[in-house]
Amino acid sequence: MAEVLIAVKIEPLDEGGYLATSNKLQGLVAQGRTLAETMEIAQDVARKLIESCIEHGDPLPPTVTAALRKRQRATRVRIPVGLEAETPVPCTRAIIRATGLTPGEFLTGPRPGKGPRQTK
């Protein structure tokens, strides 16, 4: 999902509540009782306006067009992945050789009553 920041102007109303409008996205008008409610309604209205423009082939503001283009490009990210490995990672191989433990013993501990195996 692409995200774009759209500037809105929020004004207090004389009768109470707030009104949000935007010069960047034509047709965006939202009214709410609180600032938070007004912003939430403005987000929904903006999303519906943009979806309608896309559906009907109407022009979009440049910031929205740029966000949509950016979304369509391939992105490379690195994600953390937790592992409970049964095979030790390369940096632990030297420790295994030095201690004389098998890889399984290294991960789970030596079997009771048995020490590390003897290396030549």
C-alpha cells in the first residue's frame, strides 16, 4: 500500500467542531466534533477521492502520482528471521572444534555422565 502526505487545513467552527479542507486534493472536505475525528474523516475522504480518480481515469495531484509510481517499483528490504538452528552457524564451528562437543551437544549440552569427546 502506498502512502502519501496531503496537506489539510483544519479550522474550528463557530458552532463547535472542526472543518478540514485541502488545496492539494480537490473535493476534500471533512467535519468532525474533535480534531482527531476530523483528521480521521479527512483520511477516509482523501482515500475515497483518490480511489475514485483512479477508477474514473481523472488526474491525480503530483504527490499522489509520485507515491503510486514509487509503490510499483521493486523494493529490497532486510527482514529479521529468528532461527532455532540444529546446525551451528559458521562462527561457532571453531568453538565446537575447540570444546570437542558434537554440534548436537553444543546446542543442547553434553549428555549426562558424558564429557566432551576426545579429539586427536
